[in-house]
Amino acid sequence: ADLAFTDPLFYVVTQNQQSGTQLFGAVDPVTGSFTQIGPTVPIGEVGLVSGPGGSLLTIDYAGNLDSVNPGNGALSVIGATGLGVNIAAFGQLGGNLYATDLANNFYSVDPSTGAAQQIGTTHFPVIPFVPGTPNPDGTINIYNETLFSVGGKLYATLDADIFDPGVPVIT
């Protein structure tokens, strides 16, 4: 799940396991309870960070920078990043926005236009497959990449794997 921290709630975009849709809502950090806010969001939001004026920002799978209204979950497009469907992760350090693509290049993102400017590379390996594609044996190629800040530094994680829908998942 992608999340953004605000006191006293965490805002999240999470996957509904029964329907496969994504939900926007808030989690109470004390009780762990989830409250859905607004309608179901379109599939494919990458990262969720604090934005100007109390809004939240995310990048959709089409590569657009979007603003999310935390009161009702309404999405509005700010602009195209220029990364298209190649977006992998989105995060924030201070007031600066950053993104990676599937080749793990590193970008700054303009919060007013959405335009991405390449800075360099993350030095992570290139994601070795097209995410979400099926394999001949029925498994599915999956990955998870995250950008997050702690203590004034930006960190990244990357995990590429193969999901087998025939094997029960232990939670």
C-alpha cells in the first residue's frame, strides 16, 4: 500500500483483495482501522506523498502527477511526467518530489506541472520483466519499488519476484 503521513491519520491507497480494485482511505495508527474515503480510485497509483495546501500527490500508471483531495478522495491531474507507463516509484524528500522508471533512472518531478527531469540512475538493476505479465507456467511477474524519506535522507527499496496464484499466501 502507498501511504502518506498526517497527524493523526495515515492516508493510504490499498488493494481490495476481493474485488482487485484500489481504495483510498485513512488508517488510524492507534487502532489499525481503515476508513474508505470517497470512491474507488483508478488502478495504478504509484506512491502517495504530502502536497501543497493539505492535498496528497501520486503518480498514476499513465505517468501523470495527480492531486488527491484527502477529504473526499477526488483525483485531479496536474500534468504528465513524460515517463508514461514506465513509472516505478514516487516519493518525497522535504518539498522535492522524485520518481524512478522501470530502468531505475532517477528523476525530479515538478509539483506544479508534473514534468520529470532525469537526475541520474539509482544503481538498482533494471526490472527484469514487464510487471504484471503472465508466464507460460501460470505465474505472474511482480515487483515492488518504493521511495521514502527518513531523517532528511531519501531511501529506496526494490523487490522483483514471481507470484504463483496456485500457492496459498501466508499472512
